[in-house]
Amino acid sequence: MPVQSPTRISPAPTSIEETEALLRSQQYLADRTLSVVLFLALKLGRPLFLEGEAGTGKTEIARALAAGLGRDLIRLQCYEGLDASAALYEWNYLRQILELRVAEAASGTDRSKAALKDAIFSPEFLIKRPLLQALEPHAKGPPVLLIDEIDRADEPFEAFLLEILADYQVTIPELGTVRAAQPPIVILTSNRTREVHDALKRRCLYHWVGYPDAVRELEILAARAPEAGSALSLEIVRFVQGLRQRRLQKPPGVAESIEWARAIVALGQHALTPQLMQETLGVLLKYEEDIAAVRANLPGVTAPGT
Amino acid sequence: MTDPALLTLPRLAQALRDTGVKVGSGSVLVASQALALIDLGRRADVRDALRAALVSEPADFELFDTLFELLFPSEEKTPTGSAPALPRSEDLPPAPGGRRLAAALPQPSVRQMRAPELVERDAAGSASDSEVLSSKDFEQMSAAELESARRLLAAAPPRAAQRRTRRFIASPHGAQLDLRRTLRAMLRGLDPVPPVRRRAALRPRDWVLLVDVSGSMAAYSRMALHLAWALARRGGRIEVFTFATHLTRLTRSLRAADPDVAMQFATRAVTDWDGGTRIGECIADFNHRWARRVLTRAPWVILLTDGLERAGTEQLETEVTRLARQCRELIWINPLRRSPVYQPLAAGAAVLDRHASRQYTAHNVESLLALGRLVETQARANN
């Protein structure tokens, strides 16, 4: 186990306004609801469950929070079949087997079995995965643990996660119990490709991350893709907001808007022309049907209201 | 601690529960802690805080917001010390969740909200825009129907087809070495060390059931729901939707352990029993709202309909093509096939005929069970 080093914890925000300012300092423009919920999650020490369409900036919230607080960000990307050995810890079996063989070959007489066993089940042979890392002491204070796309993991992993989130400790039979002196800041995200079990959601504060309105999206573009300039950004936001009103398989998220702005600038352009839109629609839309549908009536997709 | 917000919280929680939102006492505790941390003068913040703690399903947000409006009136007129009384259902705004709300609040008017549509039985068979809002009780099923359903449930439903997962189990002929168990064997002193192998574990493939509950399908859709309930018991994830004039998700309703309770929930949830059919539009709705959520693991999609589309077939063609591409098998169960001379000539049926990977009939219990056996055989062959 690593030696406990003296920790200096960056001050957590003491009000909703400070929370908003903290995110803003990292170029993340949060709406009031998100600030309220995030502030409460930090204050109450509860995990925050963020759900929403892909590309609405869920993962980004964790990044901004970690950077703003000066904490480490530990990310666990979920996938189907994710289990304790990939999420928590695993012994390096290959090295252990080699070590055993070497020991057997070296000593003609058997070293005591118990000693050998102790030797190969030492921290040296332990591979620490994100959840274990998050429970260990960190010099900069409790880290931000991002459990990304929990909907991709399967139900058994959810149950396992519940257990970890309940008491922030794990027991490694050969080594003992690791307990977080201060629990990490936990953020879970889900794209909602399946429903996550109520039990897990109930342990968390819940926030639905939607698409921003036009004004906020414009601010986001100004912060994240300033090179696009305000005129182009306005055109982009109008067009993208219009697209979200349509029945597309996958409406573009904020990430796509930012990407599109950058792409257009990279092409040396400063205004949207039908020609340019034709050529770059693939940055915004990821389904052939969507692209075809939008291409068919390119000039007419701007939202009426904006 | 006599703040009105704190006093009203339990009522809010109870009202949410009454509308079917699951609210645990742990969540209520968190909500009360949250209230202590924020400025209670800012009503929007209070709402955000309570919502984050109590509700974890965006579909319930509107319901929550309405209840919040009712229980936390914006004018500060609430007399301190006594929490406001629960509102009556006639105060409700005509929000989408209105019916669920009305059912949960003490009220005289629920009956009035539903009654007028009950008489429009003859709308069945015509795709009229006004839905037949009858909410039928399963007690109305004929004795023969009930008997069929019972027999269906008594017989073992088909074993779901399997798919490989990314988890591993020990297997003497597996393709991979199991290092962990090999090491354990070495430590036990086994020499020579026996090779320990593993292979991918299997689990039941997901099912998605799309059940046509329009007038022409009335006799079959109920049985299909019983079958769906039984399948869900058998293991494997199953999603159930019904459609006639609009799409309804029944998965949660059918989760009840008791089949009668489950069917009661289902009957209440579906509002277009015996309505007309708009298959294309409903599948479009499914593709748009649900496909990316329930078709992620290459499921078997079972479409139970007679394919009698009232609208044009252009939309049906587009949407069925899209649906067929996203699932492992698109199985079309068509009661009309029971006739030996049946041909899918109707425009809608022709479209389904082109895209379905298999077709079966299911006009009575025998044929449903036969279908079950076929699926099971296939499941074994797939392994």
C-alpha cells in the first residue's frame, strides 16, 4: 500500500454560485439546475448520476470539476462484461507464475510454501484498476471518479458498484482492506442505451443533461471554439438548433456543434454556404439517412423561432 | 425546523409514489438534507434540489414539476405550521401526465375524465384519430380465452436464444487459458500443472415484443401479453410495446410477479385497445424513441400484427427497413396465416413479408406453443 502522504484539499465550493463559477473557470458553462445539483452532490457526498443524449457534455462535467478543484480525475470506461478484475484490481498472474517457476528452479530445496505465497501476493504483483486507485489516498485530495457510460456495463457490474459506493472500501483477501479516508467525488454518466437499475440511481443525485438553448450554445461556442467568431457561431447555432427540432436518428449534440465550428475554420471558411454544408454535414450527423434527409432540403432547416 | 418546505416534503413524496414514481425513504432523507443547504427563498433551486433527490427518470419530470407547483404554491400564503392540503384533481392542468396524476389525488372527477370515450366501440377498425379510450379489464375476457391463457402459462415458454457475453466461465475445451486458476493449481502443488481453460459465457438473447392491439387483433394481443409476461419470468431481458394508434411501453407494467396484477397494469396503461392501426407511424416512433435504447444487443424482435395498415405504406417501408437492420431476427407473427390460402397481398403485409426474417402464425394456443418449440430448436442450433 502506498504511504499516506499529507493531503491538502482544494476548497470545495460553498455556494451554488461558486459551483457555477468553478465550472466556468474551466470553460464549462453550466445552467442553474446543474449547478444546484452538483453543489448538493459535493456537499452531501453523494454520487452524481448524469444522464442524457450522447454529446451533451456529461463527461466534460467531470473533467471540468477535476481541473477546477485541482484533483486527479480517474476514469472508468464501462463496457459489457466489465468485471472486478478490470474495474477494481487483478493479480498479474503471468508474472506470478513465472516467479513461482523461477523460485522452484533456483532453490533445490523447497523454500517454505507459505513464504513463497506471501512473496507472490505482494503489492508488487497487484495491478490496480480505476476503482481501487480512487479509494487510495491522493496527494491533491480525494479524486474525481468518473464512471463513464454505466449503461454499457451489465447488471452484475451495477450490483458490484452499489457495494463499492455504499462504503467506499474493498477487501483484497491476500492483502487486507483498503478504505478511502475521504470518499472520492463520484460522477456516473449514462447515454441511456438501457435503463440503469433503480437501486443504483436512488443512491445518487440525478440530473438529466439536455441540449442547451440557443443563447447558451452560443456562449459555449464562444468559449470552446472562439476562433469561429460570433457571426459564424450564430449561423451554426441556428442551424443545429433547427436540426434538433427534426426527427433525426441522432440529433447533433453540443460536441458536434463545437466540432463543426472547428472544422469550418480549419477549412478556412467564415460563413455557411450550402456548398460548405453539403461537404461537412458528416461532422454533425452520423447516420446516412439523417444526412440524406437534411441534404434534401438544405436551405430550409433553420428553426422558425430562432 | 417548522419550515413549510420540510413539512410539505413527505406529502410530495407520497403524491409521487401514488402516481407510480418509486421514491424510497432514503431519497426523502437526502431531499431534506438538501433543503438545509440551499436558500429556500429561491423556489427554482428548491425544485431542482428536490427533483434531483426524488426523481431519477426524465419521463417523470413533468409529473414532478406539476406536483411541485401544486404543493409549493409560489405565493407565500401558506400558513406556517400546517402544511397545505393536497390539491384536488380538478385543479390539474391538462398536462400529459394528467391522467396518472388524477388517479393519484383525492378526487371526484377521474371517472368523468375517462367515461365519455367508452361508448365509441364502433370506432374499432377505422383509424379514427380519436382513440378509443376504453381501458378494458381482463375480467371481460371470455372463459375460453382465459383458459387458453392459463394453458399457455402452464406450458413452459420457449427458452430464449443465447448470445455470447464478454464474461468467462471455466470450460475444459475453452479457447483461452485461465491464468488465475492455473496459478491456483500451481500453488496447490499440482505437477504437472493441468491446463485450465475458459470460454465466453452465454446468456439469453434479449427479446423485443411489438404487439398490435388494434381492433382486428384483439383476440390475439392479450394472449401475446400473457406470453410476454411468462417469457420475462423465464429469464433474459424482454421489452414489450403495444401499438394501435400510438406506441405504449409495457415493460414496467409487466414486471409484476403476479400475472393478474401485471395484466391489470397493462390494461390500464394501454389507451388504444381496439383502436385503428397505424403501423408505420408507430414503428417510426419506436425507431426514434426506443431503438437505440432497447436494440443495443442484437435482440430478436417479434412483431405481432396482421399487417393491415390503414395509412400508406411508404413510411412503413422506411421504418421496417430500419428496424430489420437493427435486430438479429425480425420475426413476424401473423394470425391471418392460419388460412392455408393466405397470401400477404395487402400493401402493409407485403412490406412486412419482404423484411421479416421468419414468419409464423399464432391464432390459437397450439400454434403459439408450436412457435415456442421452433424458437427453442433454433436457440439450440445457434449455440
